[in-house]
Amino acid sequence: MDFSKGPLDPSQLNITTRPLHQPPLDELMNVLAGGLTTNFEEATIEIADCPDLDEWPYLFYRKGLCGNPIILDIGGPAYLLPTAQEDKFYDIKLILRHLNYNHDTLVIGAGAGPWPHTGCNCELIMKVNIQVNNKVDPINNGVRNGTHYAFVNKSTGECSVKRVLANEDETTFASIANLYVSEGNPGKVIRVRAKKRTGKLDFISCMQNALENHYKDNLVGLGGMFVMKNGKIKQHVMPNFFDTPLNTETQVINWLHFYDMETPLVAVGTFVSAETDLDLRVQHFHSASNENQLGGHYHIDTTPDTIEYEGYFNVATTLYRVDQPPNKIKLQFGKD
């Protein structure tokens, strides 16, 4: 482990700000419902109060998903492939301070874990409550942590999960992250329930596709969480970095470790309506469980007849594209 390695200075990173289209919620619900009902036998969508995310099984240490909601798309797969760029190491506290996001903050989402601090590459399931005080150095701000890391056990090849200690001031990550940021306040959000998958698309893809087809000229972004139960889920976990470059999609698939994981699982992440010129990742969710010690990158359920989803999402106002990889290394794979 290398705790001496410092994160990149956000003032030295290229950051593009893009205002997001915020459609009326009743319109948005109808759009999302169109994608869900073509893919699930039972699907309902409504405006509802966010559950108390401070409670089990969430343990986000904030009450909800509301208050100044934004999305951060940081780095990208091009910083992992074909070989890992080990200088791509970030701290969300420093980034938020640089963006003048000066609120008590809930950050949730999917990314690559902070390998200098964990000792090896892993999946990040970020759920962190940051007490921001603009008058002091952000490194010394209070943190309540519900973050998980998912690893590939080097000896057995099985998935193992570590939960960060609740009082641990660990807010770093590497290479890539798709994060939803808000004040973590209670309030009205979009609640989605779906059972018995009848289509080929996963829970998020059917909604993302509906956004893409409807909002062709407007970029819409949502972030939040969903719970999976009564089934199994296909997820992958990245092992440690590779010795030889991964130049093809087949090589990437052979490198990743795929698992059929038991539920319940709680997923966090973001999805947007289009890649745009910012080379956005249109969906990215990671999940973990405190009960069965499993976690990873969500793909799809493998028990469509029994699976149940319940999700809570909010519409973001602004997207920040942080440290976008140069176009010359834009990848056509590794973003699913």
C-alpha cells in the first residue's frame, strides 16, 4: 500500500461544465415507464418520498437524494485500457471543493477503487457523507463512510468485499468514476418498481434507452440507487492490473471475473441520455451487500422470472466532465 501517493490537483485537470435538461417529472415518468413496461411484466413509476438512506440496508449516512443534485463523470476506461495509467488518482473532496460545491454532501456512485490505498485494483461502491466547511482544509473535514470495495481473491478467484470503516476519512479513487452528488436531503424523487423481466435489457438499460430515444437534442442525467432482491445478478469484478496490454473486447472480458451473485444487493450510480461529445458513460452502477458480502459492477439479473427491483432516482441539474481522456485514446469497448 502506498499512502504517500497524493491525488491529482483538480485545478490542473480539464473540467467541462454542461447544464442538463430537466424535463417535468410527469413527462419524465412517462418516458421511463415506456422503457420499463416493454421489458418487465410488472412495472410502476411514481413520485414518492425518498426512503431514509441513513437506515439499514442503505447506510448512506444521509437522509435522501435531494438538494443541489449534480453528476460527475471522471476519467474513463481509457485510463485503464489497454494499460492502466497509474497517475490517474483522484479525491472527491478536493474535486468538490474546486467546484465550489460547499454543502454537507452525499456522494454515491461507481468507479475503480483507490489501489494505492487498498493495495490492489478493485471495484468502488462509493457511499460517503462529507461534512464540507469552506473555511478549512478539506482533507480535515468530517466524513461518514458507507463505501465498499469489491476484490477478486488472489488465492481462490472468488469475490470478496471490504466495507470502509464508518469514521474512515477515505474519499479517493482511481481512473474512473460516475458519481451522483447532492446535499443528501429528504424529498420527492422518482420511485421505480419492476418485477419479472421479459425483455433482453437490464433494469437501467431499458430506462437509459428510453431517455436516449426521447431526448435526442437534450442531455438528461439521473442518479440514485436501487435494491435487487429475489434472484441472482450477473456482476463483474476487476482483478489486479494486467501484465500485458488489453487491446480487444475479448481480452477485456477474459481479464474480468464474472459472478452470479445472490441478492439482496444495493446499487448506486448514474445514467444519462447520450454519450455526447464529452464521451460520457451512459450508465454505470455498482452494488454491494452488507448481508452476503458480495459486490461488483452490475450487468443484468440471471433469474428474470423472480427478480425484483426497487429504485429511487433524482434528476441532476448540471454535469461536470472531469479529466476527459483525449479523443485519440477514445475506446469503443469497456464502457458497458
